[in-house]
Amino acid sequence: MQAGTQPVGPSAEPTTDRVLTVPNALSLLRLLGVPLFLWLVLAEHDGWAVAVLMVSGFTDWLDGKIARSWNQMSKIGALLDPAADRLYILATLIGLTVRDVVPLWLTLLLVGRDVFLAGFLPVLRRHGYGPLPVHYLGKAATFNLLAGFPLLLLGEGDSVVGQVAHAFGWAFAIWGTALYWWAGLLYVRQVRELVAADREPVTT
């Protein structure tokens, strides 16, 4: 869950309750690709794993484009899209940690952030709010992580290309991790602001 200081309220609600939309179908397709991607990583079919991740990234961009252009933003889509991003990050972390491509501390740092933020969901529900809108910092963090991990995967070779991919992969991964936590802290601040606003006495 990535959120910041975006407005929350009726104006921020998805525009439709429809489930059968093109963007939702693309998000579902992305979700179905997660176990395939994880298997490819664990089986060390790195080229195919990167290809699946690239297709996932393209469909992520496409479903957002279609949702805005065709006015098909929906409540289920607002849940499916970030869920797919999070699952791809988790699947990548599991696969790369098992293969010793990324250290365990990085995996714990990223997973720990999501576990920490999950504790705020009951607070939101208690005050009548659902998951908060995705913040642009969260989107930037996801982009960096999902760009960096495949480069780390490709950087396993000893070639010059592999060494360059490894360097760029770590640059994306470190910057993405910093943004991931920054977006999380903004999310915490927004939750606190919402709770504080609800507790203020109503004056007439």
C-alpha cells in the first residue's frame, strides 16, 4: 500500500463498481503471471522471467491508460493493481533471495515495510475508510524496484553487459527501497491526519 498526501473522500473514490472491465481483466492477467514468474526465476530461466516481468509492466501501464481514457476506474481495480505490483515484488524477492542474488536484509526491509503498514488498515476501517489512493512516490518506488530486480538477475553473468546490469540494478534497487519507505511514511502521516480530523468536534 503506497499513499501520501492525496485527497481522500468522495472525489477520490473510483467512478464505477463494475467488475468486468478491460483494465480489471489486464490486472487479473498480471496476477496470474506471478506464480509463473516465480517458477521461472527459481528454475533459472532468467530470460523468460524478465520477459514475463516486461509484459507485466506493459499491461500495468496499459490498464491505467485504458481506465482513465474509457472512464473504467473501479473499486476492484484500485485493489487489484497495487496487489499485483506487491505480489510481483514479493515473488521477485523470494526468488532472488533463494538464489542469493539479493541479500536477506533487503528482503526483510521491503517485506517489513508492508507488514508495518498493514497494521494501519484496521485503523482506517474503524474510521470508515478503505485503502488510501496510491501515491506517485509509491508508483515511482514500484517502478524502480521492478526495473532493478531484473537487472540484478541479468547481472549474474561475468560479461561486461552483466557487470553494467548489476551496477544499474543495485542503483534502482537502493533508490526504489528508499522511495518505498518514504511513501510508507507519507502513508502513516495521512492516516494520522484522517484520524485527527475525525476526532475534531463538529461545530455548527
